[in-house]
Amino acid sequence: MSKHLACLRDCGLIDYRTEGRRSFYALTRPEPLDLGYQPGTDGGPRRAARPGGTEGQPV
């Protein structure tokens, strides 16, 4: 886990502080990140028609 946290720190996505033996992590930018996926919009998983005419199956 510490390698993942170190990577996020190096990218500037999180910051941390220590209190004794504990470390507290927080996002450097508390606003939501736009990762390109929004449920219920065109940003969701693509679906295509199947050869039999059944639509809505995952590609």
C-alpha cells in the first residue's frame, strides 16, 4: 500500500501529515476529479447490437 500512496504523493494528488506513528492522508484538490465516466451519460460503457438483433449487450 505504501508504494501506491507514494505514487499518489509524487503525482501531487494527495498530501499527508504524521502524528506519532500514524499518517493521515488527504486529497490535495477536494473537488471531484473528472475521470471521463459519468453514469447515465454517453461516458458510460459502450453497448452494441448483437447479430440476432438484441441490443444493450456489453461490447
